[in-house]
Amino acid sequence: MTDDRLIVALDVPDAIAGLAMAEQIGDAASFYKIGLGMLTGGGLALANELADEHGKRIFLDMKLFDIGATIESAVRGLSRFGHDFLTVHGDPHVVRAAAQTKGEMKILAVTILTSLDRADLNAGLIKSGDITDLVQERAGLALSNGADGVIASPQEAALIRALPEAEGKLIVTPGVRPAGADLGDQKRVTTPATAIANGADHVVVGRPIWQNSNPRAAAQAIVAELRSPQAQTPNT
């Protein structure tokens, strides 16, 4: 049993460890995230192998940010591999540039990282205001400038889904933890079922799966939760 609403984050040291983990999970997951942390450890090679030899869908979580011309060049190069999702920062000039050369990839804009809270934004000199309001504002700007979807905390998914700009767009939520799981460095979290009920199309789960003594069973449990009644109606 698999469900591509679950994206497993292979945030492991290198491609060898990533492939071994994907083999342990087997057919319990069909969609994998390869992040920036694995880039120098063979991440792109792993992404291609999982797609070409194992039939998996791939989310390249690179969170690109640069001047427009550099973004266009980088996205053009990555689009040649034919993967599904690519992240860029949600600044309008970045999103517009990525949209020019994305090919068949879906460009997902990062609103505000789920590991950040208001104190972190203050330290980074980000403008004042409630974090959920800023996420909504950044999401609307990114979507209106050509993003195919956004990355956002599951706590903000419902607010983004209600935006006129979000019609027909994707919402992908990291910061998702099964009930009772260690939060790690995530600060704005919900369960997988709640994230889907709040309007997310996909949930990204990493450590609760690959740190589990039985990663396959952990993935299967999350898929079962995504198909539960709780994923249809928000928890109260």
C-alpha cells in the first residue's frame, strides 16, 4: 500500500545510505525528497537512480536563491532530469525566473521555513507582523508570480488554501510529525492527518521514518493515517 501524498525526506548522509533506506522502505513509499544536505554526497545521482531504476517520484529540495539569470540557468539544468518538484525561495524575482525554465517540473516556493519562529525572523531583520500573516502574504506573491505551489507549515495550510491565488495550486507541508514523535528542530508542526485535512496536497516526513527501527512500518502507518477519517475533517 502506497500513497504519493507522503513524501519521504531522505535526509541521510549520502546516496549510499539513501538508497539503502529506500530499499528498506520498499513499496511503502513512492515519492522521495532529496535535499541540499545530500547534494555533495551524490544526491542528484540518487534522485536519478530512484526515478529511472525504481520508478519513484522525486522532489528536489534545493531552496534556490540568487539573481534571476542564475536561477534560470540552474533550473534549466535541473529540469533536464525530469523530476517532479523543485523548491526555490518565494521572493517574486526568484519565482519568476524559475518559472521561465522549469520545463515539466513543478516549482514550489518556500514561504517561511518551518524551523523558524517570530524570534528568528526578528534576528534576521524580517519585517514585523504575525508569522501566519507573513506566510499568507509570501504565498500569495509567489503563486501570483508563477509558482506551481508553496512549501508551508501545516498550521498555515488552511489559510493558504483559502487564498484566491491558491486555486489549483499545490501545498506541500514539512514540519509533519506523527502523534508522539520527537519534534526535533521543527517549531510549527501538526500530524499528517491534520495537515491533509487543512488543505495540504503532500506531507513531507523524514526522521520519524528513517530513524525508526522499522522504516517500512513507519511509512505504512503514516499512509494509513492519511487515509483515515481524521484526514478528511480537521481535528478539533
